Amino acid sequence: MLKAAVDRIKLIFTLLDADGTGYLDAADFELMARRVAEAADGAGTAAKDAMSAAFRRYWATLAAELDANRDGRVSFDEYAACVLSPERFDDTISDFAESLAALGDPDGDGLIERPVFVALMTAIGFERANIEALFDAFDPSDSDQIKVSTWVHGIKDYYRPDKAGIPGDHLVNGTSA
């Protein structure tokens, strides 16, 4: 597994641990879903509900696949296993990526404006400078927009252990792709 993938997974584990206990549990995903939905000002109820459902599915998949000792929570060591076996999570990550990107495109034009992207990524917990670097790495248009499909692809790549030098690496301590 590439070091870049390990760094990405450490960061996302820390962010998903929304209550800071050192473990992931259902409450973390509910809290994160609430934060992201609140940041999606222009998104409709259906898109927010889909995002919340994606967070719940993400947790349910993690709990079912990775909670080795069945204590209702996932440790970092258990979570890191998803990097080693991404095929177990492809559907869940796809659902999550598509739901998050849909929140960023409330008008349905297939484009995400920088302020909306920044608000959603900030709600997840990423650092502002890293968010800006990621958006720039997605090669925004002259009107400072990126394609929904670009973001979906970028999210999926973030979870791939065989990927390095990807835009998502910008989220890890300002690492450049």
C-alpha cells in the first residue's frame, strides 16, 4: 500500500471521528451528516436526505465489514482494512461520493462553484488551504466551477490504495499532487 493512501486514510479517520473519541461509531456519522447538510444551504431536502442516508450506509458498511470485535465501534486499525480491500466498499464510496457531489450542485447543472465546495469540505473538517488547493487541482473553469463528475472521481480515488499523486493528496498536510 502506498504511503499517500495511508496518510489519506489517517486523515479521513480523524475527520470522521467527529466526537473525537478515537473510534468511529454511528453517532459520528450522524453528527457528520448534520454538519454537511447544514453547510449545504442551497441544496434541497431530498439531496440532504440522500447525503444523510449515504453517511448512514457508510457507517453500516463499516460496522458490518470492519467491526471485528462487534463492540459497535471501529478502531483505526479496523478502519485501515478498508484501504486494503477497497472492493468491499466500492458501492458505499460511490454512493457517498455521488451524494456529496449532488449537495454541491443544487441547481443540477453538473457544476460545483468554489464557495459551495469550500463550505461542504469545511463542514467535513478539512483545512481551508488544502480545500482550495484541491479545488484548484480539479482544474476549475474560468467561472471558478468544477464538474460534478470530477469531484465524484476525486472522492473515489481518495480511497484507492494504489493511487498516489492524485488531487486528493492536497488534503493531507498540503501535499501536492
